[in-house]
Amino acid sequence: MPDEKKLFKVTIDNITIEVEPGTSILQAARKIGGDVAPPAMCYYTPLKGSGGKCRTCLVEVAAGSTADPRPMPKLVASCRTNVMDGMIVKNITSEKVIDARNGVVEFLLINHPLDCPICDQAGECHLQDLSYEHGKEGTRYEFKRRTFEKVDLGPFIQLHMTRCILCYRCVYTADQVSKKREHGVLDRGDHSQIATYIKNSLDNDFIGNVIDVCPVGALTDRTFRFKNRVWFLKPMDAHRDCPKCSGKVTLWNRGDEVYRVTARKDQWGEVHDWICNECRFEKKETKDWVIEGPTKINRHSVISQGHYVGTVKPREVLTEVMNGQAPRLLMDIHTVSEVNQPQIELSELPGPATGDVFENKNPKEK
Amino acid sequence: MQHLTNRAKPVDRKPMTALEKLYLWNIAKGMWITLKHIFKRKATINFPEQRREFSPVFRGLQVLNRDAEGRENCTACGLCAVACPAEAITMEAAERQPGEEHLYREEKYAAKYEINMLRCIFCGLCEEACPKDAVYLSETFAPSNYQRKGFIYGKEDLLIPHPKLEPEAYQQALGTRAKRQEKASSN
């Protein structure tokens, strides 16, 4: 008998699924997938103790369980509420939930600078997706938005506190993934901010993962800063033999240049194989990696734009017709065009490009 | 056979009479039509001297806008390039350095910005996509050129004249856009 586990039957948006006891509503909904899964800004499956902060995953529990079918009086955070047998949950079928979620998004955006045109996270930002789905076009906030100075946390990570939504994911990551945590949330309420005490830099082997877990553009990769937009890059699955980590990463390529290295994320944007700083920041050459193939990107994501899948190239007959002679090219685009100059290797710059990089045309001399 | 319109007429194939063979009446009829057109309003204009007014929705050569203080609006966000169906726009971004605040409006700017006018189809989607009011289609067209390399427009070709240093050229480049915007804001 002890081998046989009793499964809990739970109904989410009229879809019934059987899950193990101890599963959260969010995880049960993710098993169903699609629109039923509530969005989550702070909950992160691999991080213990995460969740319950952002309130975007609120759902309505119409019946608590078979034993006690009374509805829960308030909306509950689905990431922190476990399922009960016979529970009936309403997510997108509940008007109350949609309304509450719109309110939550409005609150999250109150102090957000909305500088998406500048932000490197644009295109893969969860807050951006969330506000597209639930946000209003305008804001009702009339006061000055909370602002902070940009901070360099070590040579590789840049902190834009203005964009932060205080999800605590980076704090948990530093606690659980790296050996020593040097940053946390200082101050309270409106003043609270992610910071290191007296401008420490964050340096331990796995601290780069805070960039991946950040749902917004608050923690960004300085080695990638302003180099390109994510939707112009080609994500490739690659691995290398790394003594510190699994070495399984996604390379973000433009041509043969590796612009950025990130950990592989699943469909919920969660990382399971943490990668070390060496893989992330220092291996920016294609020859360091064994490329497995292009990463599968959701067709509806902006990142998949311009990636033409299944195209058939017509057979090049010009050389055949001209008896093996190659056609004479009338114009080399690099003689006219000033962008994508072959001698400017943006991926080799340690930080963002400056005007001088493009003026001198040889950044290595500097 | 089913006719496409109800105005179709069968062709008259009767042999012409002697009077008809002279063609005199038909020539006179044709000349009368020609004569009438002399007194009508001309459909053409003498182009280089006279120019037609552009329609308010005309989409011409792209312009990179500056704000009132002459700083470049573009932040190289890449939305115009991603919206471009012809993939004509390319750019490279750089970070604004201390001391460059009078040149660029935001901390990131387009160090290089290029539009390939051979590819551009003047659809105006770049203008629609731009979140910073930085690119818009003006009331001029791309001049013709004998060589392909004359159609790669860089930033120096696209940037609007400085509003403070060259106010007249700036107003001219704005075209009727400024007036239209004023009208729209007053309504």
C-alpha cells in the first residue's frame, strides 16, 4: 500500500488533471499548459522559497476540496498554494482574477521606467509580455517615478534598480546557487532596493545566473550591453566541457560572432542547468563551443522573427551556365555600408560600444 | 457566351457606304474632340519649375528626427528594422559617454544607421514602429542615381538639419508635418 500514491484530482479552468499531493496550483496548471498556466514573475521552480511576492499568479479557488467544498474567500497566490483533492480553480475563466491581475500589473509598472527601447531585456522580458497581455495603455500615476543610479556590480553585471520589481529571485539565486551572497534587499517599502553593502562587487563563480533569473532588465550582462537586440541574434544550443558547471548553454550568435552566452531556459523561462561565470562571460568565441543546433523558439516570440524555417534555396545555376566561371560581383556591400564592418568585432569588447569604436574602426588598438 | 457587362455590343460588320469611305465626317468629328481639349485645363505641369503639392499621407525618403534642442531621438531600439518587411534598415548601437549629452537624447544611441533605398518600399512601417518619434517619412523622394552604391543612405544623409544651427533648413525638412502636428494637437 505505501507504494501506491494517492493522486489528487484538481480542476483548473474546467480541465481536470491528476497530480501528486504537495503540488502547487501553479505547477498543476503548468502541467496542463497553454493559457491555463498563470503568469509568474517571482516564482522560480529551481529556487527554494521563491514565490508569493509579485501576486501575478493569483487564482480563484471556487471549491477548496471534496471534503470541504467551500470557496476560498480571497484570491490565492497559486505558486504558494498546494492543491487539494477535488479542488476547483478558476484562472482565465474568472473575471475577478483577470481584474486583479490587471491591477497587479498596474502596480508593478508604477515605478517602472518603461525604457524598453534602451533595455537589453526587451524581447525576452516577462514584464513586457505581462503588460502586453494585461496592462493598460496609459498610466494613472501622477507622481515622480522612483529613480536610482545605475550600478556596476563587478565587471560583468550591471544593475538598473529603476527597472527592478523586487521579486527576490536574484537574492535566492545567490543564496542557493553560489557559495556566498553579497547582495540583498536594503531599506524598506518604496525605498527598498537590491544592493550590495557599501558597493561590493559580486564575484563568485555562479553569480552570473542572477542575470538569467531576473524577469526584467534590472540585472543585465555588461559584456552584451547595447551590442545588439535579442531578436537580431540567432540562439544556438551549445555545450563545452566545463569543470565547474554542466556547460550546457545557449549561444546568441550574429554571423559567427558569439554576442552572448546564457543558460538554457525552458518554456516557462526557467533555468535548470546553472552555468558558471567563465562559460557565460569569458568564452565568446565559436571555437570554445560544440554547437548542437538552433534553439527552439516559440513561433510567436519576437526572437523568432526573420528566422526562416524550412526555406528551400533554388539551385545556383550561374556557375554551371558560365562553364564553371564564378559570377563577377559588381559591388561588395562593405565598400559602401558602414554597419556590420568585418573589422569591428563587437563580441570582443568587454563593455558597450562607444562612438570611438565605430570612428577608429579598430577597437583592438585602444 | 455570357457577357461581362450589359453594355457589350455586337460588332457591326456591314460594308461601308461611299460617303463613309471618304472619312470626311469622321475626321471632322475627331478634330472637334481635339479642338475641345485646347480650352480644357491641362492635366500636366512643367515639372522642374512647377511642383505639385504632396498629399498629406505621402511617404517619401526617411528622415532621422532631432528634438527641439537638436539631440538625436533615435536610441537604436531596432523596432524599425524588425518591422521593415524589406529588411532595408540596419543599425549599430553605442553607449552615450559623459559629455555627449547635447548630441543624443538617451543613454543609448545609433552610432550607425543605414537604410538601403534599393530595398526600401516606402511602406512607412518604420515610422509606425518607432517609439521615439525618431524616424519618419518625409515629403521628398530618393533621387535617382547611376550607381547602386548611391542608394545606401547613412546617418549623415538621413539626419534632419539641426533646429538651432540651421533653423531654415530644419523647417524645410519638416515640410508640412509641423503644421499638421499643430493642427492635430489643437483639435
